[in-house]
Amino acid sequence: MISSYYYNDKLRGFYTARKEPGETQNRLREMENKHYLYDFQAQPMIDEYEEIIRGLNGLIARIAENRDRSNWKMPRKLDNLSKCL
């Protein structure tokens, strides 16, 4: 079975996934402002979601780097030089 890896599709999915913890953080802040949660209850959860966002940013950066590396083409000058050698 042959499978292919589509970097842009992966990135699009991670961009969507990154939005979700941000929205959850906003809802937690709203609940805190409306006094449904105390600050000492909301802040640890907000911090945990911040870590999730950082992790997703790292995955996005790594996938984008791999995509860029796999699409790298040798410049013509170097390509012509390698043919001469």
C-alpha cells in the first residue's frame, strides 16, 4: 500500500486544531469575568491550554520545515556545476 504525505493538508489541520484551545481559553476568561470560576480555578486551565498551543506551534514549525526541505531544488548554477564534475 502506497501512501503519500501532504504537508499542506497536515498544516491546515493543525491550524484548525490550534484555534480550539484559544477559543477554550476565551471561554474560561468569560466564565472568570462572570464569576462562575475563581481566578485560582481558571488560571491553571488557561496555562495548560497555552502549553497545548505552544506544542501545536512546534508541530506546525516542524512540518513546515520538512515541507520546505522536501520541496528544495538545487539552484541551476550548482546543478550545472555538479554535471561538470
